[in-house]
Amino acid sequence: MQSNWPVLNSPPVILAIFQLKFASSDDRELSKMIANDKVIKLKFPIRSDNYHSDIDVHGTPAPGISTLSAKANTKISSYIYFSQDKERKLIIEKDSVIFISESVYSGWDNFKKEVQESITMLVGQLEDRYIERTSIRFVNKFSLASFEDPLDYFTKMISTESEAIYPLEKYAFRINIQVPDSNIRAIINNALEPNGTDSYDYYLDIDVLDDTQLKFDLFLISKQMEQIREVKNKIFFDTVKPKTLALCN
């Protein structure tokens, strides 16, 4: 496993996400997932409860005014904990736990540390669960003063056999890959968006998912994180060119 990836002084990451997806056959109550609510609030002091309602309507609508009866079964679908500045959040659902950071990215080690601290607070509620998927998603944003030739900046692009009928304003494309001899796959979204006159924002969105099933274990999760991070970095550095990396230093 490579450990000497180039260090970027100004990482382009604007969004970093970690998710654990659990087997959906578990019928435990969602409220039990936040048994450590007071402990969680030490790191994420703001909590928001999301609700979902199943509405059962009785009667048949008729032209004009008609009377119908309905029964609503409303349940909490997720708990969302926010940091004080709301730049980080922990989402707890029945079948998943998600950590999201929109704060200034300060490197993989700090991101991983925050993820580990977050899921450690839930160990008592997760230690008998089975993980179906572990994933990370990193959204990178590059601000470009000009963008005449995409191949000046990136190794992957879309092409056409004929010139565009009208000037190109923006574009997007997706690449799906499967890592050989593994349960790891990746979804890579590329998008170019205009940002004012003759300037553009280019988004490189890398979502790496490991479908290896295992029982919840902090050591194994840490190992999986390193494996999928390795894939994420290979994709990133294989996609960007030196001219793009210069924007990050």
C-alpha cells in the first residue's frame, strides 16, 4: 500500500463523506441507536430529528366535495447531529451511519480521526451489527481562470467527432469502475460549471465503495478505510495533471 502520496498545500476537497451501510434485516428501534445522546452531543451539540409519515387514505374521491379519512403513521427516520459551526454532521439512520465534513480539509489523518471518534461513540449500539458496505466520497473543486483544452488539466474527458453546433457552456460525465480481485468499486463524476466571465469550476467527485461484508469491528473498519483511500488517491492522481496540481500548492 502506497503511503507517500504527494502532499497538497491547498487540498481541493470541499466535501468529505464516510458511510457504514448495515444489513437491513435488523428490526431494532432507531431510538436505541442514540442511547449515548449526551456523549454524542459533546462533539455534535445540535440535534435534528427527521420524520417520515405513511398515510393510509380511506374512501373514494368523488367529483365535487367529498369526505375522506386518513391515518398517518409517523416515525423518526433519522437523527442528524451537527457541530457547533454546522460544518460537520453525523447522520444516524436505521441502516446506516454517515459522517459528513464541509469544513476546510486538513488531511486524511484528521478526517479519519474524526470518523473514528464519531463511530466510537456508537460502539455499544453497533458492535453486533453486520456491515454490508463501507464507503468514502470526496468532492474536489478546481477554480480555473480559463479552460480552452480540458486535456491541459485532466487525463479523462469527453469527445465528439464534430464541432459543437453552439458554444459549450458546461458538461458532465460519469465513470464507473470495478477494482480487480476485490469488492471495491468506484463512481467518478466529472462536471464543468461556468463561474463568471471566462472562469470555470471543475468538480471531480470520487465515491469509493467496498461491498465486503463483515461484523462491526473498529480495527477492520480502519483497515477498510485505508484500502478505499488508496483507491481514491489512485483515481485522483491518475485524473489530474501537473497544471491542475499546481492549483493546489
